[in-house]
Amino acid sequence: MSFSSETKNELARIMPEKKCCMLAEIAGFIRFAGSIHLAGGGKFRIVMTTSNPAVARHYKTLIKTYFSVDTTVGMGQESSPKKGHSYMLSIGPENLSEQILRETGILMVKEGMNFISDGIYDGLVRTKCCRKSYLRGAFLGSGTVNNPEKEYHFEISTGTETLAKDMRKLLNSFADINAKIVNRKKGYGVYLKAGEQVRDAIGIMGASSQFFKFDEIMMMKGLRSQTYRLNNIDNANIDKSIKAAEKQILSIRRIIEERGLDFLSAKLREAAELRLENPDVGIEELGKMMTPPLSKSGMNNRLRRIEEIAKEL
């Protein structure tokens, strides 16, 4: 099961305690997963589609709890081995479809005429708890979240730019969230790419288990990345030390060939002999072998002086 499906399954187990939050979540789901059909006589039929059976069961229960009406659940006409089955929740005129559309801020009246609004009705999302519920409904309707092992990406698909802007505004009302909009082939996407923001959005919606799972994966990826960087630094330092030692040995051998080690002062001669005897030892450890012991910078200075002498020969 995908990370996105696991997240939706967890969210589908949440039943809002407040009536206002119930309505906000229902409105979010209908707005992002629903379509409105004419049923004759100026009446409406609401059809909501989901590929997740747990989500279908959840909204059948939630709508029953809030509106006291039964929602018909059937199999979608389009299905494929890759996407699996789709489930259609239908509410007709006989089950207060018009009342539901009005209370969810979708069916509005202007100049005495009904019209279908495009966007999120402000009256439903005035409080933080209702914004969380609306976001949960929207995500369960048309949201996805990638497996954090692969990439950080959270997105809610919308059909119109107006709805995308409203969803971005709702997401950005939460601390440290900075959602953006992308134009897709079939509508718009409101998305998050930063790992911390994706994780927080999961937590805001109420998926605690998935929040902690996401956080743990983020932490492990961070540790692996840090270890990789440190290993690269260590390898680079080793390569640098090897090249430096090779250069020092070449300088010492040149002095031996041209003048002999007695040409050097006693202190430089001791440093040269130790380097020849210990070609793989680092500068700091080599300094400790001197009599008396030298600091890393002191040993480095003597070897640098030997290289300068070799260049002058």
C-alpha cells in the first residue's frame, strides 16, 4: 500500500467532534471530489468519486451523522488494473441534495438566481479547527502525498484557478506552510515540496501515525546524508594527506641525491628521516614522534622548509 493510501486510511478513521468541523470536512470532500448533475425539475444530484473504500465508508457515515440522509454507494464505471476500482457516493434530491449544497457553500443565490460557486466559502473555515477539517476533506477528495523515502511532495488537485488560490490561502494560514500553485494538464495543483512542510501538513490534518513515520524517515535520510558528507570529507582529507606526504618524500630524496641529509640542520634532518620511515603517517602523529614532540603546525613548518630547500637545489 502506498504512503498516500496509508495516510488516507488513517484520516478516514477520524470523526470530527464538533458539528462545524463535520460540515467543513464534508464541504471539502464534496468540493474536491464531487460533481453536480441536474436531476430534472431544477433539482440536483451530488456525485462524489474516490478510489479508496475506507474514504467512501467514512463519508457515507459522516454525511449520515450530520445531515441524517443516506448516501448511495456504487462502483464507478471506469476502473483499471493499475488504478483499481472507484467508488461513487450519490445524493439525490430526495436526500436533501440542494440543502447539502447550500450548507456547504457550493450552491449560492445571487439576484434571485441559483449559481454554483467556485472557491472555498469563508463561512466554513473561520476557525482553525474547521480549516483543519476542510483541509482533511479536500485531501481525501483529491490529495496525494509521496513516499518520503523517494521525494517530499504533497499536492491537492483542483479544477479551477480560483479554487487553487483559495486552497493555497487555507494551507498558508497555518504556521510555516508556504504552498504554491502549478498549472497541470487537467487543472491546477496546490503543492508543498519542503519536507518539514509536508510533514506538518500531514499532522495538521490529524494523521499522527503517518506524521511520526514521515518524521522518522526524514531524520534517517538526514543522518545518511550527513554521514555521506562526512565520509566524503574524510576521503578528501586522506587523499590530500597522501599527496602531501608523496611531495615531501620526493623533496627529501632530492636533497639526499644532491647534497645528502647531513646538509640539513639536525632538526630538519630528524623530520626528514621520520617522514621517510613513516610515509603513511599524518602530520600530527609524525610531530608526536619528534624529540621533543612537535605540534601539528610545528611539524608542518619543518616539512615545508625541507620542500623549499629542495626547490632551491
